[in-house]
Amino acid sequence: MEKIEIDKNKQLNPGDIIEMHFKTTGMVWITATQIALIEWRLENRKDFYIIGHSLPANNRVIFMIKVLKTNPALLTAAVIGGLIIGAGVVAWLTLDKVYQIMESPAGKAVVGGTALSFAALAVIAILILVRK
């Protein structure tokens, strides 16, 4: 997988996965509480969902987001970032960078090859069962 930095105002499409890097201030336990509240408040959204989060270093929070649909509203990282910041307890989050996660052609080939291998194994298993 490859990460490409994108503009916060780039229109997103269904199926897109983005990584949003936020700057934060405050203690770790306040940040952890804020993340839990954000995930709870945004868990029933129909246009995107939070795949996960991480706290890689002091004063940083990363959310991994998957876009589900963009219709009828236009969806950008800036819109999602605003919703994440608005869902928090305190407004100590600032959207810093946004990366789009891209699948590399080599990664797709490996996944495709693995799927074909499993399909071949399933056919062989069925043939063995039918013979008996």
C-alpha cells in the first residue's frame, strides 16, 4: 500500500481510504477520552466510518477513514475533519495532513493470486469429495 498526501479539499469517492493526521495539545488521557467520544458520536454515519486510530507520537492523533458514499453531499477531508473536531469534547484538534491510501499494482497482484489459489484449492477439494 502507498500513501499519497492529498489536498484537504479534494473530493473523495466511495471506497476511498484516507489517513487524517491531527495535531493536538493536552495530556494523553484527555486525548484518549476525546478519541473515544469522537468514535462513539460518529459510529452511525452513513457516508464514512472510522476504521481505526493511533497515537504515534506526542501531540498527534491519526484517524483512518473509509468513505462509504458521497451522495447527495460532497465529501472532502476538510468536511470529515470538521465533523471529527466537532464531535470531540474540546477543540484541541487541528487537521494537519491528509493522505490517501492507494493499493499498489503489486499488492493487487498478490491478493488476486491468493484468491485464485484459494479458488483452485476449493475446486480440488470438491473434486476429491465428489470422487468419494
